[in-house]
Amino acid sequence: MVANDGRLNGNRGQPSERDGRPHPPHRWQPRHTRYVHLTGWGMCVPERVVTNAELEAVVETTDDWIRTRTGIQERRIANDRETVTQMGFEAARAALNRADVLPSEIDLIVVATSTPEDIYPSSASKIQNLLGATQAGAFDLSAACSGFVYALDMAAQAIRSGSINTALVIGSEVNSRVLDWNDRSTCVLFGDGAGAVLLEGSDQPGGFMGAVLGSDGSGAELLGIPTVGTASLPEGRQMHKIHMDGREVFRFAVHIITESIRQVLEKTDLSLADIDLIVPHQANQRILSAAARNLNVSEALFYSNVHRYGNTSAASIPIALCEAEREGRLKPNDNVIVVGFGGGLTWAAAALQWQSVQEKAPKGLAYRLSQGRRELQYITAFWRARALKTYRRLEAVLRGSPAKHANLRESAPAKGKEDSSREKR
Ligand code: UT7
């Protein structure tokens, strides 16, 4: 990561003398306005399709109930090898191809997820390693189904500030591993998958316009996944399993999706008439219909693919962006709102101009060459990780314990001495 060292504005923080007159301390500012463009996008979903009819054999439910109450017809379910890291990596590769950017050019990787393999190391660090993004900082972000929009805003602000130039934002989930497959009120709703976008700084206006983020922790108990730090498990909750008060979350969702769209329009000086597409978190078709009614717009303004994937939490918006673009629903310079809501409770909405910079490379020889360089970086990343692991093992054998010369007894103050010196003070 290239961090700004504060030299941009000269003697930052010190009163400066210009024209012989004292001036107040400089505030840090980037050299000029930076714009943030979405230059790449990609997705990855498991191959295994599970239909509503198949779920009829798992819990007491019907295809008709699921379709009419949610709009969901099928979802993707991960196999043993498909994880947040593996799917996020595939989605990231697709986004880098689209943007024609090398992994070594990435400054920051943020993964929005609630279903990582580990609390730490982060999935973002593992994806950084698989990509060979050796210059990137990496962290996971936890904001449930709003996570992708939160991550988008964090990365965009880092680019705007001039701190970084290129960021990979990923939403990836394996909800199937945190579902109670005996609970019909949740297990029919969720699915697995990943989506990624690449953000790049530019002097050219357009791209990311602004975002609103929100949280109301008083609704924390309405939707969650208890995990390792839980002190005591309330009645009816299971460790590492999703629990949800569907009706309450539904009510919250309809209100907040409408409200946060209004807020982001106001913040970015846009009106609904300026918006070409709203890409919302895909939880329930009835939520989208109700939001469209509240805003007095056609339901067609809300992109939906919930029938194909169910609720993929933080992955649903980037997956929807990829499919909307593929279906021709997103065209260069279109104004788009992305809006998420979920556990926390949290919500987030961002306004952006879709693909407002030209694609960098035509898909000709130059593109194929840089594609070759990308593949080479993935192969190098694999061998680099192996070499580093071997080096660490060898170093441990050759050097022994790093603490072998330290004698804690000698370096610690004798108890009696410490007590007497305290008394004197
Ligand atoms: O991503 C985070 C955000 N999540 C959401 O936004 C989800 C928000 N909530 C929802 O989408 C809806 O509340 C649900 C889809 C979860 C439930 O729909 P609902 O219309 O609110 O149903 P309900 O919870 O009021 O339940 C109605 C009935 C109940 O039976 P009784 O008590 O009326 O006899 C449930 O037991 O439907 C029953 N039911 C089912 N029946 C068949 C609940 N799940 C099922 C099922 N199959 N899978």
C-alpha cells in the first residue's frame, strides 16, 4: 500500500510563513480531486443448483410457499471445496480480467463476509496470497448483508483521499454452512456465491458519487450468527447457525431500503428520475415490490435475480451487478444505486455512475499479453507461498526458539524490590 507521507502539502501541521505573514497550520489534502471508477467486475457461484422442490424433501415446505412468500425458485449450494476464499478468488480474477489490471497493482483488498473459514486469518489475506497481490493490504469487513456497500464506501474513500489507487472489493458467502437445515423459516431463504468489483482512482469525473451508512444495534437480536465470543447462548439459538425474526426484519427492510435510497439521492444531488437502475440486496422479491410502491416507481427499476440465487448476503449485490451488466440492464454512464440492509441492524446505499471510463484495453493482442502476465502472477503466487512456508520452517529449525536467550526471571523486577520502590513513591 502506498501511504501518503504528508509531504504533499509541505510542512504539515507547522505554522508556515508566506509573504512574511504567519498562516494557520495546513490541513492535509490530496493534490487534486480523485474520482473512483468501477473498472472491473466478476462473480462465481457454486455449480450445484438446489430447487425448492428438493427442499420439500428436507423440511416441511412447498415450492408454492417459497415462491409466493419470497420469489425464490432455486439457490446455489457450495461443495466441500467451495469456500468464501475460493469463490472470492475466482470472482476477483474475473474482475481483474475485465479491468485488465495485474494483481501486483492492487493496493487494498476488502472482503465483506459473515461466513469466513476463520475469524482470522481473514479471507482477504488468503485471497491476497492466491492472487499474488504482494502490494495489497487486506481485511475482512463484517456488516452482514450491507457489508458489500460498506466495503465499497471504505475503499472508495481511501482512493478519494489519495491514500491508495486500486482496490478490490469482494462480497463472498457460504451461507449453507451456517444454516440450520431443520429450520424451514431460514434454510429455504439463503444461498452461496461471490462477486467482486475493482475500483481505480482517476482524474476523469464520474464513477462513485457518494454513500450513506447506518446502523441500529438495538435490533441486534433480530438477525444473527452466534460465534466464538458468545458468553451464553439464549434459548433457541445455536452456535454458528443463522437465527432470524423474519417478520420484524421484513418490516425494517422495507422501511430502510426506501429511506436510504432517499438519503443517498439527497446526498449526491440526484433525483429518482436520474436513476437508471437500483441494484438492491436480494432478500425477498416482496421487499423490492414494497420499496418500489413506497418510492412510487416501477418495480422494473429494481434489478432482481433473487429467484435464481436466494439470499447470498454480502455477495448478492456484486452478483446482481454482474448479471445486470450481462443482461444489458447496465450501460456505460448509467446512474446506479446499490442498497444493502441486514444484521446489525445495518444498512448502506451508494450512488455510482456505471463504467464511466472507457475500457482500458481492447480484447486484442495487448489484452492477451497482459492476461498471460496475470496468469503468471497466479502461478508465481502459488510457488511464492510454498517457498515462504518452507523458509519459515527451515528458519525455525536452524535458529531454534527466538526467545532462547531471553531469561524472563532475570529481566523481571524482583517482587520484593518492586513493592518497596512503590512504597517510597
Ligand atoms: O438478508 C437479511 C435480510 N433478511 C430479510 O430481509 C428477510 C426478511 N423476512 C422475510 O423475507 C419474510 O419474513 C420471510 C420470507 C422470512 C417469511 O415470510 P412471512 O410472510 O413474513 O411469513 P411468516 O414468518 O409470517 O410466517 C407465515 C407462516 C407461519 O405459519 P403460521 O405461524 O402462520 O402458522 C410459518 O410457520 O409460514 C410458516 N412458514 C413456512 N411455511 C412453509 C415459515 N417458513 C415456512 C416454509 N414453508 N419454509
